[in-house]
Amino acid sequence: LTSEELLDLNITEDLINKHDLVVKREKVVFEAVIKWTEHNQNDRREHIITLLPKVRLALIHTTYLMNNVVVNIHIQHNKECMNIVTSVLKTKHDLNANGSSSSDFMNPLTRPRLPSAILLAVGGYSSSNPTNAMEAYDCRVDRWIDITYDMESPRAYHGTSYLNGYVYLVGGFNGMDFLNSVRRFDPVKKIWKQVAPMNRKQCYVSTAVLQNRLYAMGGFDGHIGLKSAECYEPETN
């Protein structure tokens, strides 16, 4: 989006709205829209009202919004654009006050752009306590994105595997109890679901996928190390 060739292209809403658009910072998308508009203002100024809502403005730092977006002449002279910016500032205020939630992934202003291939870091320990933190790493732009769902319970020392489009969190420890529960995350719909639990409560469990089955092996049940192995069949749960 920083190439000069962009100026002569026909920027569409679909391009700006692409979930897998490779940008390190969302402000790059905003700057591209403005630069493209100013390259031929007479013909392109009218398109800013359709392009601006596709920029995920709530992902941009508030200081940048105030110093570059709010004061932009194309934004100020368009009432609909100013309404969008006002909504963005309110959304950011609410996020700062209430934290993130699963609805943020459905809001076009706050949904992170995620590539088709990512590295996920889920749970673990933070400040001496188990955490529900979840981050996604995009190696193409060298950036971690916080995608934590606050309603999800904290979990550490669990096993994690990917099977048939889902991420499974197996067993673990929540700070008080050893767990046999298994949580399944859909990274496309951003939905968590409880599936069938293991027979044993265990942390430090090793997980692996083989022939469309999820295996949980070994671990610690709070008293002894385990030599057990269990197999999960997603078709029958």
C-alpha cells in the first residue's frame, strides 16, 4: 500500500476491507486512502465516504487519530466521515474502559487483520497467575496481535494442538484445580466451545495429532506423573 503504483490503481472497498491485507499498522491503510484520494481529488473525493469505513480506525492509536485523522481536510469537510471518526473515538473509549470482548471481532472498526497462517500463544502464566491471554503472531509483518476473549477462563500448563481447523486446549491448571476439560477454538469465527473432557485431570500434558485424532499423553495429576494416553475423536466428540 506504500507503492507509488497504487496512485494509478482503482482502489475498491473490497481491497481495503480484506481481512488478509498485509499491513504492519492500520494507519498505513488510512494514509494510502488519503494519498490515493489526493492524487486525483476531483474524481476521487466522493469515494472517501465508502473507503473510510473499511479502514479499521479503532486499531489506530488515539494520538494518531487526533493529530492526523480528525484534522484531515477531507474528513472535516464530510459530515458522514466525521460521524465515523466520532464513532471510532467512542469505541476506543469503551475499549479502554471495559476491555476487549468477542464482539470486537465482529465490529468492522476493531477486527484485527489476520493472515491465513499465524502462530498462536494461548494461556500460560502472567504475574504469577494463570492467564487467559491469547495473541496471534503474523511473521510477514513481524507483529503480535492481542485477540484475548475476556470471558475465557485462565489456563496454564496445558497441551495445545491444531486439528481440522480448530485449536484445542487440553487439560492444564487454573491456579486452583488441575483440569480435565478440553476447549476448542475456531480461529475463523472466533468462537470457543467446550468439548468432551479427558478421563483424568492433568497438567504438563503432551498432545499430538495423528490420522484426524487428538492424543493426550502423560502429564501430572497433582500427585504423580502419569503414563496414560487418551484419544479424542472429533467426529463423535
